[in-house]
Amino acid sequence: MIIMKKTITTTVLIGLLACNQQNKTVENKTEVNADTTIIRADTSSVYARPAEREVTAKSGKIFVVAESHPKGMSLSDISVYFKGDTATALKVYDKDPVSKVINADLDGNGFDEVYVITTAAGSGSYGNVHGFASNKDKSLSMVHLPELADKDLEKGGQFEGYEGHDLFEINGKQLVRTFPVDKKTRKIIYELKQSETGYTLKLISSKVE
């Protein structure tokens, strides 16, 4: 009988230790899952938090370009406004990420425009430009850039050979867009035109150099 009591006691102790160890394992797993959930939540909030860039015009007015990624880093919501006056904000949604911001007075009216250059995250690095014109530093208007049509990409078209990798820069009163074509470079030149319907970047010339 004494031997049986010892055997039963030993079995009970082993069972208690096993249960205790199992409880610790469950507790540890819960903590890991909680930590993982917190990290994911923090990452999502970073995507949605806007990054801001400031550009000072020659008139002294400061433009703010705010970029956020509510749907992930490959898409951007872009807002442009005068510093201290968010009521002037103009917004565009679901655009490629911002790669460059430049300002210039292309129409020579004494007030700068801001050109937000975006570049696709894919291998083609397709570029685009979103312009915002100052109306005597009191409000902002969008600058329209005509979209590419199929005929522009065909042989003899203004964008023949286009496969992305755009670069944009200001040269005097012109916006210059370049991209590689068959080991050469195609140069597209735009000038800013204003009409009753608003501001437009008009394509002036296209040539391969």
C-alpha cells in the first residue's frame, strides 16, 4: 500500500507540472499574438500619416505639399495648400508616389506654380506631373496636363518609343520632360497656357536627340 501511495503521488505531481507548463505555453503564445497585432496597427498608422514638404515661392508665399498612403506605399493622396491656410487645399487621390517637387513661374505673371512629380513604383518608373497654379497667392488652381492618347505612342507620334523612366526639369519658362528611346533621349517641351477654362501645360515640341 505504501508503494501505491508513492506511485499515485508521483503521478499527480507529474500531471500538475505538465498542466502548469501548458498554461505557461498558452500565456506566452497570447503575448506574442498581442505584440504582433500592435506592430501591424502601428504600421498602418504610418502609411496614413502625411509627409509634408515646403516650397517657398519668389513672392515669399510658402506652398505645402502633403503626401499620405492610406492604401499602401505604392499609392499616394496628395494635397497642396498655402502654409497656414488649409482652406486653399487642392487634392488628388490614388496617384503614384511623389519623387520631386519643383516651383517656377512659367507664365511670367509674377506668381509661382508648384509641380509635383510622381513616379510609378514598377520597373517602368513611369512619370507624371501634377501642377498647381497660384491665383495671386489667394487661391490655387489645377494645371491640366493632357493624357497620352494611343496615337501619341504610335510611329510618328509625339511619344513614339515611350517606355517610362521620365525625368522632369525647369528650363527658363518651359517644363522639359525627357525619357530614353533606343539608346537616345526624347525631349518633350511644355509651356504653361492660361485660358477661360484654366491652366494647361501645352506640348510645344518633341524630338529625339
